[in-house]
Amino acid sequence: MEGETVIRNVTDIAIRVAACRTRRAVRHFSRSGFLSCVLAACLGVAGLPLAAWAQPAPDLGSEEQREAGRSLYMDKCAQCHGDAGQGDGVAAPFMRPMPRDFTAGVYKVRTTPSGQLPTDDDLARVIRDGMPYTGMPPWPQLSDDEIRNLVYYLKTFNADFSGPYGVPDLAEIPDPPSFSEASAERGRAVYEENQCFDCHGMAGRGDGSSAPTLQEQWGNHIRPADLTKRWTFIGGATRQDIYRTFTTGLDGSPMPSYSITPIEDSWALVDYVYSLSQDDPDYATAATARYAADPVDPAQGRAAFGEGRGAYFPVVGQVIESGRSFMPGVDGVEVKARYNADEIAIMLAWHDMSAETTGENAPDMAVPPTEQVVRDTVASVWSDAVAVQFPQEMAPEGLPYFLFGDAGQPVDLWFADLASGAGRSYVGRGSGNLIAGETDPSVHATYEDGEWTAVFAMPRDERFAEGAFVPIAFSVWDGFNDERGNRRGITGWYYLYIEPSERPSPVMPMLRAGGLTLLALLSIVGLMRFRRRTSVSA
Ligand code: HEC
Ligand code: HEC
């Protein structure tokens, strides 16, 4: 009996060391992580009693707390994470990344060195804040006690939490020095020296050369974060969060842990990553088409549309009609526009991990309803594509159905398959009823540093009259994600404002406002004089 327990302990330790080693093999060694592996090996030889002596006892909560956590878990978490915590709930197949398998004891967002368990606070934080842009929702409505009980329950899924490694070490995560441009500039070199671009791309848009091949420990493809959109970071977007992310790594995911010295270089890297993104997406409700008399040359790309960022709209998966895309590859599209007497041109730009320029795509391509929801392999069958849609007529009764229109109110669809680069127009009376339109748009598209830029140009009809607010909506297809037809990223209706070519001169209103102010001042002065005179004479 006793011999058996010892063997089990030793095997356990051997597995742990092997796991440490394989994890280590793919990431840069962080010193403390390495030491913990060595320590694990020593403890394995010395046996468990020493381990128990060396570490304080883990806090596993009381029976009641775990039980309270269990019922919350069954109510709120099991549909994704599974009744037995194996990450196989009913909703799991629709998600990438998949819900965590808690029996593995591997966690991404930790203040502990790579290879170690998270702290209770780490788990509590991720439950409260959720993991943005994944299936993991935030739970702000749960009380601190409820979250603590959930944490105690999650810890029952993996024996390591109650073993000698149940109290993990803490990684050193200092308070950040203040941000400086000079430090961010130096950080670019640190980014390059450490080859972050292999995965995150030169401009940080998540388009590195390894990006299409990356897999989580659990086997599914995972995209590198788009560092130009820090609001999508699963572990938080502060400079301290970024520091923690690359010093402790995201275990289970290909994102390694790094030990970057001297510490100034670590903060320089943080500042560089931080400088790549604005604070929030700053979504727009309308894009503006500006007047420019000269002819539109779509081949100029972005340069034809002047300086500055365009209007940015959120893209979400089409999940209403059959063909659904639960985790679309594209999450936002930037829009700029211009017009002259004869033409209107619209620029769409979006970040894409890889350009799929082989295969084909079309808005009316069938998607078998039984097809697996998100691909896990790398082979481009479907090309990337994009479309912009307008109501065919401006009707007082409201807008057409946003999924390619309806029988009563058709839409005009301008579509571009980015493999052929050809523009096509369709008239849509619903996604099951798309017919070829009369005039095809001219399209010019380029892909650079993880960004597609597509410019559509069309003859300008009466819909685009000066001063008009024209309803506009977008569709984006990511070929890597097997998107085509109804499986795509979509937006709701927004507006395209046709800014009048002759803006009313600001001089007259200014003079008028100035005149009024002067008049007001004079009358106040007059009133005071009058008052003074009357009080003196009284
Ligand atoms: C709608 C599905 C869904 C629900 C409901 C859900 N989760 Fe998750 N959860 C996920 C997904 C997906 C991930 C993986 C995200 C990733 O890897 O980026 C995740 C990851 C986690 C993680 C891992 C964090 C880490 O650092 O690796 C924890 C802990 C967690 N969930 C706890 C919970 C708890 C507790 C509940 C219930 C209160 C819950 N989840 C409910 C989908 C869900
Ligand atoms: C081997 C590929 C790879 C390399 C090299 C790599 N990363 Fe990552 N990184 C990823 C992946 C994949 C993710 C997304 C992981 C996830 O969501 O599970 C990620 C996520 C991130 C995030 C977002 C974290 C969050 O909370 O969502 C930051 C910041 C980051 N990496 C910074 C860096 C920096 C800085 C370097 C270089 C020092 C680097 N990465 C090197 C693959 C890589």
C-alpha cells in the first residue's frame, strides 16, 4: 500500500517535471519558472513531506463555500466549461478559444511565473472582468463572496491546487514608471530583438509569419493578439498588465514568457506596445464623404482620402441566419469616403491575420448547415472578401433588413472578391435572393502589414446628394475562418454623410456672434455707469 502511494507521488512529480520541461522548451526560460521546475524535481526526490513543510498550506475554503461555489458554477459556468469542468459544455463547440478545461490546471492570466498555478486573486479577477473578445463573459453582478466560492470550487477540479504547489510563487510585477515617447521608441528595438513580430507582425497587427500556424496546448488554432487594439487584451490593457503578460506568459497558449533585462528594456517594450494602440475603439455612428473636385484614383488607396483615421465601426458575426459565424475573423472596419460631381469612392480598411488571395468568395455562396463552425487547419479554400450595402431607395417607412435587404426594400450591394480583385454589384432582397446589379464598382485592394485596404468607386447617383445621410452597412469575409456567403462578419446600419461641397462661410456667423457680444458688453457698461450716476446723485 505504502509503496503504491510513493510510486503514485513520484509518477505525479515526473509528469509535472515533464510538463514543465515541454512548456519550457517552447518558451524563453524565465528564471523563477525554471527554478520552480528544479525545485519540483528536488521535491520529487525528497518526497512529499518536505514539500508540505516547505510551502504554506493552500486555502481551499470550507465545505459550505465549495458547495455554494458548485451551485453557482452549475448555474452560470457549466454550459461552457462543462459539468465536470472539462471545457466541454454545450456551448463549447461554437467558441474559439474554447472554454478552459479546469482539470488541466493551466491558466493564461497569472501573476505567477510560467508553469505555475494562478493565485486565488488571479482567478477572481478573470471571473469578475471576463476575457474580452472571447466567449468568457465578465461577472460584475457577483459579490466578492460568490466569486471566492467559485474560486474554491474551480480549485477542486485539479489536484495540484491542494498539493504542494497549491500556493504558487508570485512573479515580481513592479509599479510602472511613467510613459515616455523616448522609452517607447527604444521599445521598438526590444520588440524586434525578441522577435515578437514572428507572431504579432511588424506593425503589431497580429499578422506575423507564424500566426496562421499557432495552436493552444489544447489543439485549436489561436490568433496572436492585435497589439494595435489593446481593448481586446484578455488579461487587461494597462501598462502593468502588458508587463505581466510577457513576463509570466499566457500558459496553454503560444504566447511565451520573457525575462527581459535590464528592467528599463522591459518598460521600454511595454511603452512600445502601449504606443501602438489608442485607449478605446472610439466607434463612430457616421462616416463623412468629403468633396474633392479631382477625379478619384482608387489605385492611390488610403492616400486618396486625406490624413487622419476614418470612422471606425464594430464588426460582429452573422449569427441570425443559417451559415453563422460565431467567432468572425474581423472585429472592426475603418471607413473613409470622398465624392465629386460624377463619382463616389469609399475606402474600407480592416486588420486581417493573413491575406487569403486564392480560392473564391461570393455573398450568395452556400454554407452547409452541418459544417464545423470554426476551422482548425491551415488551408485557404475561400478568399477574403468585402462588401458595402445601401438601401436602393430612401424610404420613409424605415431601413431595409440589414442582412442583404428584403422583398419590400431591396439593397444595392457592392462586393469585392480579394482573390480576383474584381468588383461586382448585386441587388439584394434578402440573403436568399441576390441578383446581379447593372453596374459593377471598380475596386482597388492592397494588403500590407496585416491590413487590407479596399477602395470602391461608383458613379454618383441622386442618393448621394450633398447634405444627405445615406444608410450604409458592411460585410467582411475572412477566408482563413472559412467565411463565405452567410458566414461572415457584419455591421448594422450606419450613415454616410455627404458633406456639402460649399460649406457656409464661417465669417458671417462669427461677425454676428462678435457683434452681439460687443452689444452686450456695451449695455452692461452703460448700465453700470447709469447705476453709479444714480447712486452718486442719491
Ligand atoms: C459563454 C461561455 C462561458 C461562460 C458562461 C463562462 N466561461 Fe469561463 N471561459 C470561457 C472561454 C471561452 C474561456 C477561454 C478564454 C481564453 O482562453 O481566452 C474561459 C476561461 C475561463 C477561465 C480561465 C482564465 C485563465 O486565466 O486562463 C476561468 C477561470 C473561467 N473561464 C471561469 C469561469 C467561471 C467561474 C464562470 C461562471 C461564473 C465562467 N467562466 C463562465 C467561456 C465561458
Ligand atoms: C510564438 C508566438 C508569439 C510570440 C513570439 C509572442 N507572442 Fe504575444 N501573443 C501570442 C498569442 C497567440 C497571443 C494571444 C494569446 C491568447 O489570447 O491566448 C498573444 C498575446 C499577446 C498580448 C495580449 C495579451 C492579452 O492580455 O490578451 C500581448 C500584449 C503580447 N502578446 C505581447 C507580446 C510581446 C511584447 C512579445 C515579444 C516579447 C510577444 N507577445 C511574443 C503569440 C506570441
